[in-house]
Amino acid sequence: MRREKSVVLPGKVVGRGWFWLSSGVFVAIALVMVAVWAGYPRKKQTITAILSETGYFEVVPPSTFGGPGTINTIEYLSSGRLELHPTCDVDPDLLVNKIQKSRTVDRDLKQSLEKKLDVSAQVREKLSAVAGMQQVEAVNLKLENANILLISDESLISTRNALLKSECEDAVTQNISSGGVVCQTRSVLEADVVYEIKYRKKISMEEKAKLTSEIAAKLDLDVHEGAEDKVSGSQLFFGIRLSPNPIVMKTAAGEVNPCTRK
């Protein structure tokens, strides 16, 4: 049996009309806001920020110093990066069978690191003394074959006890007394590193080859085989995670600071 439509009073029709009109305006405004937000230029994601989110500090330029178990005096830079000053010499045999290697890098982290990252600002700081840097338009970093190298807390302690003697102990005491923070490395991110250099169009092939060679020497890397605009290195540490507790010496004067950013 068909039901008859209810009769709506004119006032209610007007009220509903305004309701839907205002709702439509609200939705339109919301869509515009979403479109503006999506199209708004966002800050570029840097490797420093990517590593910081996972508890690692960036090492610039990447190197083979400061591996798991080593003792270093650290300096936190205002840019969010870390500078390591080797404090004690380590016999490689001391760390044999103590360092574990894993290719299990977080999937999201791996995807972020395998993108080309603009590191022009960071690299220019290191290359300020290289003549002809005005010919470099940009420097991009590509990381490949990333691994995690780490050491257990037990091995961290046994390594520290074996190292803190004689000259090593004196060096640690001296650095702490001078206000330094002395820490042990717990893990590092290791990868094959490739810097891609984008030159300005007017530069000649000879100038490009010469400048690339100078950049490679300054960063302690090699000119990438078969390319005049790339420098690279294999199995370098580009990210570092420290043991949170600093090394403390009874004979050292001065404030004890943690191995984390203040």
C-alpha cells in the first residue's frame, strides 16, 4: 500500500534550504583548506631528521670511525649532527665476534634513505676551503646496501673495562675534566655512500673532473668509476647511536653530562 508524502510547512522548507546551503558552503571551504594544505610547500626532509626520528645521529661526512664499542669524545652540533673525536685506540682483535651485523633495517627508514637526499648545505660546510665550489649547484646523497652494526651491553662493558687503562684512561680523564662528554658507540648504520654533484652548465669537462677529484679527496672518498660528477665510498658509517650512559672517571673533575642531546 503506497503511503502519501507528508506535507512540509513552507517555514520548514526555508529552514532546510538554508541548512543545506550552509552545509554546502562549509564543505566547500573545508575542501579548499585541504587543497591549500596539500599544495602548500613543505619543508624538505633531511637525512638528519630521518635519522633523528629513529634515535640515530648523522655523521658528516660518513666514515669508518666510531664503530660499535669504540670510545669517543662527542660534540653536538647546532645542526643536529654529531662530531666524533676518537679518544682511545682499539685493537680490532678486541672486537672480533662481538659486533653483530644485520640487514634488517626498518622498512620505512630504508625507503627514506634510498631516496636522493639534498645534502648541499651540510657538504658545503666541509668543502668551504675547496676552490671552485661556486660551480656546484647541488649535492645529493644516495645510500645503498644499508646494514646495522651493533654490540650487546655485555660486550660493551667488557670492551670498556679492557680499554680503560694507562693512556686511554688518561685521555678520558683529561677530556671529562675539560668539559667533554665521553661515550661508547652502541650501534651504527652502515651503507655504500654515493654523492651526486650537480654542476652549473657553464663549467668545462676539465674543470668538472678536477673539482670532483678535489671534493673526493676532501671527503676522503673516491671518484665514482665511470662518472665525473659522483664520489663514493663503501661500507661507511653515516648514522650512530650512543650508549646513554657516559663514561665516568673518579679522578676526573667537572660536570658529568649524559650521552644524549641536552
